[in-house]
Amino acid sequence: MKKILIATSALVAVAFTGQAQASEPIKLSVGGYMNQWAGFADQEVGDRNNAFQSDTEIHFKGSTTLDNGIEVGAVVELEGETSGDQIDEQYLFVNGGFGRIEMGKNDSAADSMQLVAPAVGPVGINDGDLDIWVDSYLIDTTIPTGDQNRVTYYTPSFGGFRAGVSFADDSNRNGANGYNNQDGSGDNIVSGGLEYEADLNGISLGVSAIGENWGEGNLVGGGLNVGFGNFTVGGSYSHTDDDYGFSEGDSDPDDTDQFDIGVSYEMGAAAVSLTYGYAEYGNGSRGDGTGEISTADLGLAYTLGAGVEWKSSIFWFDDEVDGAEDNDGYGVVTGFALTF
């Protein structure tokens, strides 16, 4: 892997030689999003969570195109409110006929390329916001290692096919010890993805296959989306080995299997979706060990204007935790999603 990284760096350096002075300087633009939600949830275990939730990020992006046609740019994402890192993601990217290279703190190729079931509401099923409204396990068929300092390469698209691979040298970025940018005290993380996109006589097709290795653990998964008329149908699945690191402290850890499936329908400015998810997990988000969860979400979205959406969710969940009190309940959430 180190030889590959050195060779890649050398190729990029040669491509850049003599080009920097002829290009325009990078100027950053400002964008991002703001989500403000109000909701009610009822559950059997735990106190009622706050009725108001928010999520805001400010994005700074900019790029320049060299005389040889290679685009070089930067992305910095600033959290609007956080108890941890103020910077969410920050990375450099290089685009050209050879594909795309990213270096910095960012999601892996597998995380970025995984397709999941369609969902338009604010809560969702897969890697959504269920666990901020109720005390439950959060289904996530994508990659849970989060943002790491890594290098990622995406190939150009060939006949609808595109591949990506990522490498990070320290898995402790999201661990208790933190990531200090100096010693790689954690496991290397290698992840990859393969996707296929096509339009077949008015039917859009998207297929993804992903995998990731973290130390001695592995995750494999995939997703499928099919669009026809105003409908989109899709779902995803992932399997995680029990030694992946999710079950630390569990004397008898289990594998994690999870999936989601759903359908959405768009009618002009409005959209509606119905999504179901299930997981048999090897750790509980509340630290309760193993269990299984079923959850469903009815999502509504309406575009009020450019960058302004009104969204709502009606959700239900049933979380059966081994050796602990089961939790189930429902909730209603509504609010506005702004993009700028």
C-alpha cells in the first residue's frame, strides 16, 4: 500500500510541474445546510428526549483548473454546534482524466459509494436521526469508521462502472484515545467500493458493493436502487464480523446483520417515502450488548422554494435488547431543511 501511495504522489507531482503559476488562485465559496426540527416521541424505556433538534454545517469549497486540465480544490466543513471536533471534514481533491484523488479527513470510498433505501423524511431509517429522538440502536448499512485522515482514489466511470479504494493508517480517530496525527497507534483501515449506474429505456438502475477491513474485522455489503416513472425502490444490506470492534466489553459478541428497504414517490414539488429497516446487532447503542430492532418511517417532503424544504416523519421502532428491558415506541417530527 505504501508503494502505491508513493507512486500515486509521484504521478500527481509530475502532472502539476510548471502548471501552478498559470492557473487562477483558489477562491473559497460558502455553502452548507441548516436543519431545524420539532417533534414528539413516546418510548417505554428512558425519558422523553428534547422536543427540538438541529443540525447545521457551513461548507467552504474552492478549486482551480491547471493548464493541463487537472482540477485541484479543497473542502472544509464547519459544524454549527458540536461537543467534539468543530471541523467535520477537511480534505484536498484532484480531478482529471485519471479519476479523482482525495486526501484529508473524509469518509471512505465504501461509505460514499453505498446505496441505501430511498427516504425523504427528517428521521429516516439508515444512518438517520432515530437515536436522537429515542433510545435505540441505529441501523447503518454503510461504514461506521467515520471521518479519518485518509487517502481515497476513485476511477473514472467506464460504461457505468466506477470503483474506489481508501486507506487510513490509524483507526483510533474515533476511539477513546483520539487521533493525534503523529503516531498510528490504531489499526489500518482499508475500504473499497464498486458501483454501477445506467439508464435502461427510462428505468434508472444503481447497484453498489462495498467492503472494509479494520484490524481483524470485516464489513461487506451492497445496495440497489431502481427508478421508474416517479417511483424509486431500493434497499441495502451489510454484514459485520463480531471481531470488528463494535462489541468491546461483550464477553460473547455476535455478528451484526442489518438491512433496509423502501419506496419513494415524487409528484412535482412533493415527495413521500415509506422505509423499513431491521438489524440483529452485536452491540447496543445504549451499551446493552446484543439485540434486534425493527423500525419504519413514513417521510414527507415539500419544496417551498430554492433551497427551502418542509419535511416530516412519522416513525415506529421496536428494540429488543438481550438481557435488558426492551424498548419500543413511536414519534412525529417536522421542520425545515435549508441548503445554501
